Amino acid sequence: MESEYLDEEQVIALYNKVRTGKRTWPTGIWTSPAALQYAVTVFDYWIHNVMGWKAWPDARGKVTPALLEEHRLADLVESVFVPEFGDDWLDFEVVLNESMRLSEDEGWAPDVADRQERVEAAFEHAFEQLIGSPKQQPKLLPTYHRFRNHLLRMWSAFQEAQAEHDKAERESAERFWAHLRLVRSTRAQAAEAWSIVNADDERRGEVTMVWGEPHPYCLVVLDDDIETGGWEQVIYRLEQEILVEEPGVVSYAVWHKGFVGEYYRCADCGELHSQFDEDAGTELRLDDLEPPEER
């Protein structure tokens, strides 16, 4: 678990399985470098998508130990939030979330360009709005300084987790393409195709791009001997080398030992998201599309 980085969609999918009793949290997830990032992702999803609250401030006064236990969040809180932020972790998380939301608003403080400076400035504003003004209420100064120190530690943790993510992606790409190449096989006005070949020029996959409306559509078909998850490396290579100037959204249909799913690159988080519900295509295989043999 320690060496595997989960993106936002994977963490949410894992939580939904834990929440519904289909599995338990993996060993080591709450001690990994990305534990804090995972915890915030899960809790934010729970607030908006499970409980249906509009924002983190709505959770204040409503979150109880029994509710956390019911929704399988008690381990997360006790293992991550309380050790990191103390018993008033929820107040801090509310302030932090509002700070992050405000700092990402391009219309707010346009003169502050540095990412960390924007977060710190937004924290000052959020703390005053949600907790109070330390200047007008000196008794809030200890809480203000403690929350601000939490913010800086959390920012550092997020930076560390992102660095781990980037490192894992680079190493994965290097391993995948070490003995493979992407070679254009055909090109027409409305479509292009590429072959994935190994060092002996044996085909190990095909990629077909159709430049249609309302947006381009890409079909990725990989041989069974390609490593699991290799399709993500293929899409990333396409985006970095071929679709660099392609505007808008590209839909990717992926086949590898069966139909994997249809995906698009999320403009907000930068991850590949499924067009359909989780595991929608797990029972569909390439063999299912072939006509039955005559008896």
C-alpha cells in the first residue's frame, strides 16, 4: 500500500466500498505520505455527495461520533484528523476548505499570484468570517496561530503527496515504454491510427482516433500481455505528444482483456474519469462480441 498512490477517483471508489461494507480500509493507508490528502478527499465527498450538505460549514454541529461510525469514517478521523489537528479538527477543516475554495477563485485577490500566498491570504479571510477576528477578540489568538500552523503543515503534506504522485507516474511511464513504441500506421482527413509495437516490431495494441463531433473519440485496444493499467500510459502519451493542441474533451474507449470503460480527462483535477458508473463493463469481454460457432 505504501508505494501505491491513489488518485481522487480511486480514493472515492474505495471509500464507497468501505462505506457499503464490501471491503475494509487497506493496511497502511492512514500512515502513507498521502494519508492527509486521502482523508480530506473522502470527507469532502462525504459532506457533498453522501450527506448532501452544500458546504463544510453545514457539517458544524451535525457531525457526531455515532454518525462517523455509521458511515465508516471513525478510523479516518481518529487516525488522521485528530492526531494532526486535535479535537477541534472539524473547525479547522471547515476553515481550511473555505480557504482553499476562495484561493481557487480567480476573481478573488487577482493581485496575489503565488499559490501558497493565496492560500494563506484566503485563510486569514476565512478564519475571520467563520471563527472571528483575532484583532477584535484577542482570546482567539491561540486558536488562530494553531490553525495557521496546521495550514502550513497541511500544505507541506499536500506538496509531499503530489511529489510522490509525480514520481510514481514518471517511474510507471518509464517502465511501460521501455520496450514499446507508438507508431502511426494510417492517417486520413477525419481519422488517424497508431500501433503499439515492441522491440521486435510485433504489435501489442492499436489506437484509433476519429476527429468527429461533438468531440474527438479515441479507441484504445491492447493485447492481453500488456500490463494492467497500461492503457493510462497510452492515453498520457497521446495527450503529451499527439493531442497537444487538441481543444476540448476527448473520449477514450478502452479495451484490454475485455471492455474496461470510457474515460475523459477532467479539466478540474487532471485525472481520467469514467463516463459511466464504476465497474460498468467488468462482465463484457471481447469474446462476447464474436458470433457463436456453428454446431
